[in-house]
Amino acid sequence: MEITASLVKELRERTGAGMMECKKALSANDGDIDTAAEWLRKQGLAKADKKADRVAAEGRIAVAQTEGKAVLVEINSETDFVAKDSNFLAFTDTVAQAALASGTTDIEALKAIRLPDGETVEEARAAVIAKVGENVQIRRLVRVDTSDHVAAYVHGGRIGVLLELKGGDTELARGLAMHVAAMNPPYVGASDVPADFIAKEKEIELAKMSDKDKAKPADILEKIISGKLNKIINEVTLYGQPYVLNTDQTVEATLKAAGAEVIGFQRLAVGEGIEKVVEDYAAEVMKQAGLA
């Protein structure tokens, strides 16, 4: 029997399962929608996909690396408990390795990749949801592919950094990646700071000045403002910050001494930008027990 798009759509609406799972279910059951729905329930896939509307703001940053190449993948769960589950950890490692081998930077393309056991990443995701009982989402993927030094550093499974370094050595690259993880500079150097950011900070600093200072000659006033802006720029740039492994000198001075430069970095933190729901577990239990 031909598996039409309308048939797949009907099964999706009925079970809440994903499109690929529905198509597979229909193909395995000769297009019989009732049998396919039952097949999905037996596989745990329908149950899994119905969790897709639940907020997944915990999870793990998974890493995979080889010579000159590295990837970070943020994979989310609903709770920190599941983020430490062996099934979840194995899944995240598998996804990171698949991302590294594929060369993709697109999440949807990553989901379609077939793993060594024959299933797709998306099918594996649905399977792990069924095992852990929570929504699991592959949220972000970043990669570096270069002939320069690459450091891939993950702190506690929750903060990951990829850093590309020209010159220097792998030890310096890793130290700088650790610095980025700890200090979270928005920009590499002063030239990367947007002009509108600088203009806004200048406006703020002028507003904070006393009338006495504002009355100073224009050249003196400009020097005062420039000094304040330089301090702000140092605070928001990797190069301007004191190096965490040697706070007696800046990152810029460290790089200069090593004859190196940072080409770029990418930093991921689990759940950043996701609005978390604060759960009242006591109230939820009371509700389920019919006492509220």
C-alpha cells in the first residue's frame, strides 16, 4: 500500500509521534493506521513524542574531537537527574561522534544521520526518551575544522568551549578555552566590539559624569571618556581580560609572548536562553492524588 503524506499526517495527529516514526510504522504495517498506532505504542515512540512540549532546559554539552576537528553538541533533558543517566550519556556521546564524522553544522541534517546500528539519530532520540521518561532535545551544534590548534574543553558537562589558536601550542589553546569557559568574554578583541555597543557605553559614561567634569575642555573630557571605555572594552574582550592561569598579565600579553593569536571561539552553556519552568512538586503530587 502507498504511504501517502495524508496518512502519515493522520497517524501523527493520532499518536503524537514524529513524522519519520509514523512513516516507518505505516510501512511496517502495510499502511494499516490502527496497527501502526499500536506498533508505535509498543515501541514507546508515541509516548515519547508526546513529551515534546515539555521544557528541556537541563542536559549536557557533549564533545568529540580528532586532529584539527572538534564539535560540541548541546542535548537537553528536563531534569539534571536524567542528564546523569547512563542511557542519556551514551546517547549524547553517540550524537557527538556522529556530528564529528558527518561534517554537518545543521541540527536537522544531524537528526537524519544513520548510526552504526542502522537507526537514525532522530530514532535514537525517540528511543532514549522512552527509556528515561523525559523530553530530550538536540538543541545546538558548533564545530571547528582547521589546520591550526583546536581546544575542546567541557566543564562539568554544562559549559563547553571550542577555541582555534594560530601559533602557540595545544597547552595554551586548552588554557585559553578554560579561560573562556570561566570568564565568558563576549568578544575576542577590541576590533570585534560593535560600534553601537561603544556608542551606548559612551552615552552612559557621559550621563554618569558630574557637571564639573562635563565642563572640562573637550580634549580632557575625551581622554577621560576614552579611559573609561578602554576599561569596559577590556572587561568584555578575551584579549583585555587578565588570564585566569596567570592573572599577573592579560590574555593579550600571554598571546604576544607565545607569538600566537586566537582566531575565534564558541561557547555553549546548557539551557542558556531557555525559559525554565519553576515546578511546585508538592502541589503537583497533591493534584495527581486528587487532593488539590
